[in-house]
Amino acid sequence: MASPHHVLILGGHGKIAQLLTPLLLKRSWTVTSVIRKQEQVPAVEKLGAGLPGRLSVLVRSIEDVDSQEKAASILDEVNPDYVAWSAGAGGKYGAEGTYRIDRDAAINFINAAAAKPSISRFLLVSYNGSRRKAAPWWTASEWEDYHKNINFGVLATYYQAKIAADEVLYEVSKQSPTLVGIDLRPGRLTDDPKGNVTLGRNKNVKGEVPRETSGWIDLLQGDDDINEAVAAVVRDGVDAAEGEDIYAKYA
């Protein structure tokens, strides 16, 4: 029997991370959750109550991870085989804070993970509008409106940070013999109860998804059963980067 996985969750106090943590522990996996403040420890520790997996909490400032070497130090300390990035500035620290966390720290962890052969998966939580060109399955008018008003409007700094990290993960994953990069790109997150989804290549750029249903690739609330949708994406090798220059580079 294979040994349970050890997952390092970066940004462990966030809403998605708090939903992910008990799901992993229920599988008897080990989770190390990295959080920013000591006062967040009790809330995260409660997530493991009564579950068979082992949960550890590590207090570190991801914002201070300004080099690949600092990221590697945390990876060496924890020694996970999977990494899940769910950290983010959340608009609380201005543009510079967004770049330090959502772009620079994320990229440092991606590169450090790729340099550590024992790490085989890196999950990066992004958003489905994080791309430079319209997906071939979207309408031009919808994309133009979204790109102008969201990516170069209300989320301009966040967009620049996320697209940079997304592209690094894509490149690293294609080049690495050991690391598989998974870029989870949900629509606007809500706190509604989980439901069905559309997964893979979503026909729209705009849409919502409850945090509880976050899965793989582009993701919106829809009509498909979650397990069936995930199985179909894996079976068909769906890659929602299609239409981007970076996709064409490795196609």
C-alpha cells in the first residue's frame, strides 16, 4: 500500500485552504498548514479534530519569501511530496504586497518545488480570467469586456501577479521530469453550498463557483457532477491554456 501523501498548504488560514484541509485529512494524509499569524493557529488546528490524518501548523510570513532559497528552506523543513498554494494578499497590502505574495513568493515556491525531486505535485489556485488571450471557446465580445473591465480594471494588479505565476508553473511543469503543475482557475468565489460544476474548458469567462467545489483547471458552477467532471478532464487530458502563446510553445 502506498504511503499517505504529505501536503504543504501555503495560505492555510484562507477559506479554500480551510475547506481543503479536512478533505485531505479524511484520506489519512498528512497536512502541514502554513499561516501568517500565531492567533490563527487554533482555527486551523480545529480542522483536524476527529480526522485520521495528521495536521501540523507552521507560522511563517510568506510575504518574506523573496527568494527561491527561502522557499526551499521551508520545503526542506516540511519535506512534503505535494504543495498547494492558496495564499494571497487579498488586496490588503496594496500593489506591492500583491506582487510580493501572489507573484514573487508563488514563483519562488514553484521553482523551489521543481528543484526538489521528491515533490511531484504543485497546485496553484488562480482564477479563470488569468490569461493573455481569449480562449477559443469564448466569445470575443465577452472576453474583450472582461479583459478591459476586470483584468485591466478592478483586478489589474492581481491579474498581472497571477498571470506571471500561472505561466511560470506551466513552463516549469512542462520542463520538469518530476513536477506536475495543476492550475486551478475558479470563477468568482462565493460561500454558497457546493453544487455541480462545469470543468475544463468553460464556455464563459464570467461565472461563479462556491469555494466548496474548487477542483481542477477552469471551474464554474454548472450542471456536471463533480466526480464525473474531474474524471472527464483527466481522461481527455484537458488543458485550458489552449489559445495562449505558452500553450502553443509546448503543443
